[in-house]
Amino acid sequence: MSKSNKDHLESLSKEILKTNSSLRWIAIADSSGTLLNIARRDGLEPLMTRQENQEYTLNAIARHKSRMKFEDKLGRLVYSLGKYEKLVRIVTPINNKYYVLLTVDVEEPHIDSLMREQIIPKIKDNIQYFE
């Protein structure tokens, strides 16, 4: 990935993070699970280390790939969500090569509309940087 594309990843991450005050953390990863960029809400105390987030990313992408075998019957996975006691984790594929991973405050009541109306459109507006 070129330096200009890496700069754009950082810019996109920050732009998505500003979308809603309930967004805690965002990462962009490649299909091998390598974290390419991470941004976090100002003042946020991380619940996991970078190494733990890397491990989570590897597992989340592996789970996504395992679900792809059902796409012919169910359609393309838009995003997957795990709700924990302390936060909500979301994975959405950008394409077959890249993923956006997010954490959201557990109190956020409008996660689906946040994803469909704000975050996914921002990703689609920037798809050219992931081809």
C-alpha cells in the first residue's frame, strides 16, 4: 500500500470516528489480519492491548471468511456484531482484501442505522483506496 493510501487510511479512520460520539475505536485491516491503521476516541482508556486487538482481528477475519461460504444462499455479509458487557464490536468488509473493525459504546441504541446510514456510506465513498 502506498504512503498516500496509508495517509488516507488514517484520515478515513478519523473521519469515521467523528461520525458518532459512541464510537470508541476503529481499525482497518487487510485480509491476512494485519492492522493497517488504528484510531481511538480522545481520552479513551483502552480495554485491550494492541497485541490483543491484533489477535481479535485475526480471529474476526477468520470468522468472516468462514461465513462467506453461505453468501450464495444468504447474500453478502454487511457487518457482524458482538455485544459484550463493556462494548460492542463490529466487523464490516470493505471488499475481499480489507476490513473495518469498530468498537461502540454498549449504550448506543441505534447501531444498525449508524452502520447503514453513516459508516458504510463513508467506506463506500472511499472504496477506490482499497482496490
